[in-house]
Amino acid sequence: MKFREDGTFHILQFADIQEIPDVSEDTLRLMNAALERARPDLVVLSGDQLKGADRRFSEKGERAEETIRRIMKPVTDRKIPFAVTFGDQDRGCGLPNEEEMEIYRSLPGCVDWLNSRGQEIHHGTREGTFAIGVRSSDESRVAMAVYLFDTGAELPQGGYQPLPPGDLFWYRGVRDAFAEKNGGPVPGIVFQHMPLPEYYRLLKRTDRRTKGAVRAYRTHAGEYYLPDPARCREGRLLEAVSVPDSAGREFEAMHELGDIFAVYCGHDHRNSLVGRWLGVDLGYTPSCGFNDYGDGVNRAAREFVFHEEAPAAYETRLLSYRELVGEKTAKPVKDFFYRFCPATKEEAAEKAGRALLLTG
């Protein structure tokens, strides 16, 4: 966990792999091809590695370990260090996050496994929440921090909770410890599953008749949005931005000292938007898994290249299935269905109601 001699550090993010015991060969093809292209120093898995609702996972978590080992094989075969956090789906496989993390720890390259080899890793209040200090090429200081947050599960009544205060208290402590040890704030990037409410700051509200407008739900029910070109620099908005139902104070905590320069998430599988709000980049990495809904051959991983002297001046790009593998998938009919199936229960209910009206 240090910058290369050329002053760069490379991360590859996989979001929403959402695999089942019958792992898709297309998922593995995309992961293998992206790893070959990016040659990263660190792989980040930002949650929903497993499609927990799939009936092939039992209540006791049977077959979960087999699935994890299979989806991690492209990474472990290459002996690349990796870091894992969790999403709302992972718990549904029958194993709590603590037991799933023990499976990841048993694999070569897990950052916890590397911890005994002198890495600077700070553990949070729960599994999947931790910080990694990336040292300068001469190892004299921590030049960049990588934070991962477990953003929790879906609430019993539906919707999602914000990051709890304990996690923010932990983050401030680690941030301050990095600053004290290194003579000032250490630039940091955050990876987590759930987008922040501030992602709506990247959008502009419109009406339903506007071409390309995306309907929102829950806290923004009945509203329609498009990317705001003044705040978004790349990517697409293809489904509703799904955020916690209450605002929380995560962005406020990350913004208060200016150390966090970017937050990248998943959860909304088809979105790839990247924009900027109050000096912080807010970005999406689309799903890379072919056993759940997604944007066809535009499923992708996200590559990052950071520079030792100015980590916030990073480069990023998507490595898509279309670019790396091709235009055809192994199961085109299934993938066609997944391209157009509803992203949320709210969207499914809306489409079902519309269908009933049309056929009534």
C-alpha cells in the first residue's frame, strides 16, 4: 500500500457484483479483462458482492463461501491486494457480515491479512468500515487515505438509514490521527455502497415530459430529474438516485476539513454519473454483475489513477464489458430482461399500475 516509483497509485473498483451460486461467466470475463487492463495496486469491492435475496442461498448461508471464492478468483489468482465493504444485499445470503468478512480474510491479498505485514489500517465500529493509509513512494509519510464505509441494510419498513453517528465519530478520529502524524490533513477518497443525499445536488429538477427525465421515489416521490451540466462532467443518469430516507451528516463531516476529495458508490446499477458539489467529487460506478439488472454490455468497473503529490487531481475511467469483451453476452435473452426490469420495488409498482391501466 504505497505509491509506485513513478508517483502513481492505481485502484480498480467493482460495484454490485451481486452474484449467485451459479456465477455468470460474463461477470468473470468482465472482472478478468478489467484487471488485465488496469493492473491495479488495490481492488475495492464497494458492496453487494452477493445477491442475497436469491433462493439458492439458504438461511444458514450455505453456498455463500463457495460463491465468494469464485467471484474473488480473478483477484486472488493475480495476487492483488483487495478491500471489501458491504451493501444492503450481502446479509441476505444467510451469513452476517462478520462471517462473510472471515471468508474474505481467508483469501490471499485481503487488507486485513496484510495488516500483520506493516500496513496502516484503522478499523471502524463494524466490519466493512475501515481506513487504509497509502504511503508515499519513499514510505516517509501517508500520502493518501482510502476510507470504506458499510452503509447498512434496507430498513424493515423500506428505505435506508444514513451512516450512524458512531461511524462519523470514528472517521473524524482517524482523519485527525492521520493529520497529526503527517503534519496536516491527508487527502482521502471514500468508497461505499449507498449514495449520499447530496447526489441530488448534481441534478436539476424537470417535468415528466422532458426527454430523458428520470422519475424519483420515496423522499423525492413524484419528482423528475436530469443531470445538471453545470455540476456533472461525465456519465449517465438512467435510474432514480436511491438515498437514505433521512439526511444524516456524512457529507458535512467529510467536508468540514476539506480532506475528502471524492466519494464513489454503487447501488444504482445503471448510473455512471460523476459530478462535483462543494469541492467534493460525487461519482457512481455501475454494476459489473450479470446476474442482476444492469445496463447491458455497458456494465463496467471503474479505474482510478492517483498522483502522490496531488491525489485529488486523479484520473478515472470506466472499463466496460463492451470495450473489453465485446457486444455479445453469453445469455442475451436473460441480459435483455435485466436491462429493462425495474430497479426498485417502487418502480416495479409504478410499471405494474401503468400496465393495468393500459390493459384495463
